[in-house]
Amino acid sequence: MAFNQPTIFQISRAGFFFLLVFVAGLMALSGFLASKVGPDHPFLPLTPYLAYIVLGFGPRKLFTKHHRRGCRAFHQGDPEAAIAHMEASYAFLQRHAWIDRFRFLTMLSVSAMSYRELALLNIAFFQTQLGRKDEATAAYHRVVAEFPGSLVGKQTLKMIETFETPGTA
């Protein structure tokens, strides 16, 4: 997979490097524990996986609480509540930008797209689902202003402009 091509799931170079180091660390931890405790201990093979679950999903659940609630609200048919949760998610991660910036360490997330960018994109999408064209367009402009490299934001704005241009639809 090329690093600079738009895909559904993008991984940053730093995230990819962290993933390799993390897997190597889990393997080393497993070997170290096997040498200290003994290879016949029944739970020994599970220790790297338990460490991953605790270190990966614990902080991710904590730091993305509003984000997950927003997605759940949208899937339950309540875009208004979804927008409110996404705004709360964005506000929290804006106050604690280091969590999102170092998400490959804090949440074991190797996605190239930050949670703040995802929150803004979701807000814009939810606005379109409510039929609020002007608010959605403004939200996509906000995405592109705050995240100039956002391919999703740029492509969506280009699509909106295409449909607004007379004679192109």
C-alpha cells in the first residue's frame, strides 16, 4: 500500500513504524516471561495479548467516549445528538491535542487521519443527512481550513461545487 494514496484506512509512516516496534516488543516480552516463569505456565502465551488489550483498548475507550457515542447516536437515527457528541469529542481532543497527535502511543491507533479530523468530517456528514446544505458546506470548509491535507474534505467540497455549478449535473 502506498502511503500517500487516499484509502479508507490510511496509516502514517510513524504509525507503521510504531506497529512494527510494538509487535517486536510483544514478542520480546513473551520470550522474556517464558524464560522467567517457565514455558509450562498455562496463561503465559496470553500475556502479550492481554497487554495489548489493556494498553490499547482502555485508553481508546476513555479518550474516544464522545466519538463512539456520536456514531452510536447516528446509527440509532438521531443525527442531532450525534453532532453534539462529535462537537464534544472535537472539543476534548482540541484541549488535549497531544492525545490525538500521539494516538499511535496513547490509543494504539495507527490511522493517518486524526480523531479531530474525523469528528469534523462526521459533523459535516451529519449536517448533510439533516438536509442542512449551508451548514454542511461550512463544516467541510472548516475541515479543509484546519486540516489542509484532508483528502476527504477537499474531494467532498469539489463534489459540492460540481453540483452547484449550472449545467454540470
